[in-house]
Amino acid sequence: MTASSHPKSTAHDLPSQVKQNTGESVFNCYQCGKCTAGCPLAAEMDYSPNQIVRMLQLGIPELEEEALKTFTIWLCLTCETCSARCPQEVDLAAIMEYLRQESLRRGLVHPKAKDILAFHQAFLDSIRKNGRLHEVGLVAAYKMKTLHLLQDVLVAPKLLFRGKLKLFPHSIAGKKAVQKIFKRTIQEEEKEDHS
């Protein structure tokens, strides 16, 4: 499907939003399947990566919503194997990241993705609070969000004993600058949501 033969798009349809926010056009994909063939998690996904792109290409609102509800977008590692293999140089990893954010914004997150989302939120909270990742804080926040309190409980003492984990976060010089980035991003998202 070439750019000239794709369905007429409006500024509010998902392919247009993907293009606007990532610079990537789903219509550049001609469904060769190399992204799926190289994806290390394709066997675990409910839809293959190229099927997600096809759902967007068709321009059917129900399929666009289905793409946002898939487990696939949450399983994507953003390892960029798909992007590296694509003969059309479509950055599918960037598209998947945008779809995750849009899925979250619309409240369409797949139920099986709740642990992945909890980890994602704990990770970002740790960076926002400390300016960099604090592993013990990340694990504690993740466990509180998911209630997987005893999962891997015997691993932490070994890591602490070997000096691989620090109980307290490292202090960094640019902590306030990182917090400003988060604050500005949140303000921009809120502005977009109201427009």
C-alpha cells in the first residue's frame, strides 16, 4: 500500500496521530513480515507486529481501538529489531511506544498488561524522584503496586550482600532538571488532553 493509495485520513484518526507524534507513517509498511520474523516476543503476542500496523492502515475505528487493546503493544521490548530489519525503515518501536501511551490515555490497557504497566510506572516514578534509577525503590514500588510481595524474595539478600544493590538512592547533580522535564511533559500532556 503506497502513501497515495491509503484510506483518506483525518487529523483525529490513529494513523495521523501516530505520524504527528512519532514522525512515522504506518502506510510506508508493505506487510513483508520481517518485523514479526525478527521479534523475540512474537510467539507470545496476541497479534503480530505487522498485524498491528495493518489494523492501523485499514482506517477502521474499531480496528484502531482493537490495536490499542492488544497485549502486543505492552509486550514490545522496544529492542528495535523490527526497525532495523524493516526495508521501508519504519520505526515500529516508536509506533508501539506511542500506541502504549495512547492506550493508557484512553483507558484501553489490556488486563494482562497490568504488571508491565506497574513496572513502567514504578520505573518512571523512581527516575522522577531520584533523577536516576534506584533499583531497591523500583522493586519496592513494583511489589506494592502488584502485590507480588514474595516473588523473588530470596534474590534481594544475595544481591545486597554482593554489593549489587544499594539501600539508598545515589544523589545526582541534575536531579531538579530531571524533575522539571517530568513536570513539563505532564503539563504538555494535560494541555493536549484539553484541546
